[in-house]
Amino acid sequence: MLIHWNKILNTDCKVVRIKDQLVYPIFRVGSTSLVHSASEIYTNHEINGLKNIIILLRSPEERFVSGLNEYCQQNKIDVDTAWRMAGRGELIDRHFAPQYMWLLHLSKYHDGSITLLPFGYIKNLTNMHMRRTVESRTQVTPLEKFVEVDRHLMALVGQTMMLKPLVKRYKDVLS
């Protein structure tokens, strides 16, 4: 299954500096606000050698629903149709791909430590809220293959660890 996620991994990887902290923005986890608050942005190979990077994690189920709705709004597609396509493996997008995939992407450029923090920590990084108005969301049941691995990550929130062993530990969950 990992091969289907390839298009997620073939984009630029960005880490932002906000105040004295390095943060890896993930779509649907405050990424727009984080990027707008950044004093510096590091891309791809500029990331190598950076010290500990903070990664905010959002509830996998909430993020899936929010991300699928965002994808549908941007692409003018019905949410239920997109949900069925995603369930059949015909649709994958960075807005609702597992947050684990974002960590895998970061691991291409960063072999140091990360700290996993809850989404609410964003208030310590920025007062900016770029997406205040949220259109009503069509509720769908989160697809297990999109949230299972992130449930494992959520159990690690509050911890600092080396990124590559973490990515390696959960790579088979997506199989």
C-alpha cells in the first residue's frame, strides 16, 4: 500500500522557524497559520542538520473528516463520492493522508529528533488563525486505513524521539 502514497512524498518538504522553535507544518493541522507566522522557512536539504523539530498532531478522525471536506471543496467533488473513492484506494491527497506519511516525508531530509505535541500547542506558537471561517463539513466515517497509524502516533504525544526509528517502527501499519 505504501507505493500508493508516492505522490504525497514527491513534494517539497518544509520546516518553519517561529520564534526560537522549529515546526513541521502538516496540512489540516494549522499549516497555513504556521507558515504565515514563520520568520524562516527551510526546504528539503536545508532541513538536514536542524535541531529538534516540533510536530503538531491532530486527532486522526477529526483530521480525516476535515481534510476530505477540504479536498472536496477545492476540487468541487461530492464528499460521499470522494469518501468511496478513497476507500477503494482511488483517491489519496495530502489533506487527509495519515500524518504518519508527513513524518515519512520529513525523514527523507531530517535524521534528528522530533517532539510530538498536541494540536492545541499551536496557541504557544502563533496567535494567527488563517482559516477562521470553516464551511459546514459533511460528516463521514473515517476510513481505518487513513487513521490507524496515526492512532499509534497520538499515543506518543508529549515525547521527544529520533524520527527515523519512529518511522521505521510504524511502516508496516500501512501495508
